[in-house]
Amino acid sequence: MTPVRPAAMVDLDEVALLLDIDGTLLDFAPTPSEAWVPPALRRTLAGLLARTGGALALVSGRPLAGLDLLFAPLELPAIGGHGAELRPAAGASADPDRTPGLDPRLKRTLATIAEIGPGILLEDKGYSLAVHYRLAPDKGETVREMVAAVCASFPELPLEILPGMAVVEVKPSAFDKATAVAELMRIAPFAGRRPVFVGDDVTDERVFPILPPMRGIGFSVSRRIDGVDGCFDAPADVRAWLDGLLARQPVG
Ligand SMILES: [Mg+2]
């Protein structure tokens, strides 16, 4: 992989920092609930938020509520739920009606997948439904096939299936991280700034192509994704880069 030398490309007076969480800012944990935020990262993010005039946002598949608990007491602007939730400023509340919920008939049908045996857990996020099989890993393939079959039985609903670590999540295809990033970049203090997006997920791949028209910059983590300007080897390198950005910039 090409090492990233992004320092000269990023001026905190003109950029908006948009950062995926798991696998980008944080090392992967066995389960999302076991992820750990180093205290130094909280301080760095708080410093960069101030230094960019509030133009720093987390961009995650995690729901906003869970993301806030993870980074507490720090609260940051954020896109949550793969783009379903958008909070342009710390302390602001996300618009609950911004995205339509997942069809209740579809949710009920997906819930019947749990009948195949113990260990299948359902997580209703409102705008999406996640089917977890971490406690029944031998049923993973069956769960994935059944989720696909159920979704195919609702041809009138435009849906997207997101496979994850021992989980399959179903959401409307109307929103994703790219649509939410485009929306966020039209809102102050993000509007008019150059987006700098860092991500590693399959769901992040759609964000990179929308960056060039905004004079944006994209970096992937742990793998080179098409269209990126550079690639970090690991989340620790992203954290070190952010530390460096803050250290180099004049304060006040
Ligand atoms: Mg990620």
C-alpha cells in the first residue's frame, strides 16, 4: 500500500473532517460493544472539532445513541445508522422524521427467522433491522440466505442488505453514508469546506466518488479502495495522523 502523506493536503481552516469509527478511528473489537475509545483520541477529536469551527463529524453505521455512549462525555456532530440519522452540530437533536422507518410487515417477516433456533437476536433500529447470529455462528449461512429470500419477497420495497460481522442488517436503499454526507456538506459549518473523508467499510465505498466535485479528499484504511487519495495501514495510523494535524496547527 502507498503510505499516506496527507499533512500538506489538509488545512484545518478549510476542511471538514468526516471520520468512520470502527476499523478507522478504533481498532476492531470482537463485538461492537467491546470497542474501546482511547482517552487521547477523545482529546484529539475535541481539539479538532474546535479547530475546524465545528466541522468534524463521525460517520458510522452505529445508531447515534450508541455512538454517543461510546465517546461520552464527548458529543460530536455525527451521521449514524448508515446515513439514517444526521446531527450537524454537537448538542443538536437529529430529525427523527428524516428517513422513513423500515416497513413493519417486512420487520415481522424478518423476525420469523429467529424460529430456526436459539441464538438469533433481532435488533430493531427503527430505520433498519439487524439479525445477529454471533451466538449461533453455525446458522450464519442460513440466516443470510433467509434474509435475502425475505427481502426478495418484498419486491415493492427498495432495500439494501448489509452483511457485517455475525450480523445481517436490512435497511431502505433510499439513504446511505453518501447521501447523508452530501446532505451534511450543505449545512453550516460544513458547507463550503473541503470534505476529508476516512473510512474502511463497504458502505464507505460510495462516499469516495462524491468527494471530487466538492474538492474533497478520501483516505481508506487497511485496504486500498478505488478512488482514494491515500491509504492508512491501520486505525492507529489514522489516530497518529489526527494527532499530528492538531499539533501542527496554531492554537487560538
Ligand atoms: Mg468502519
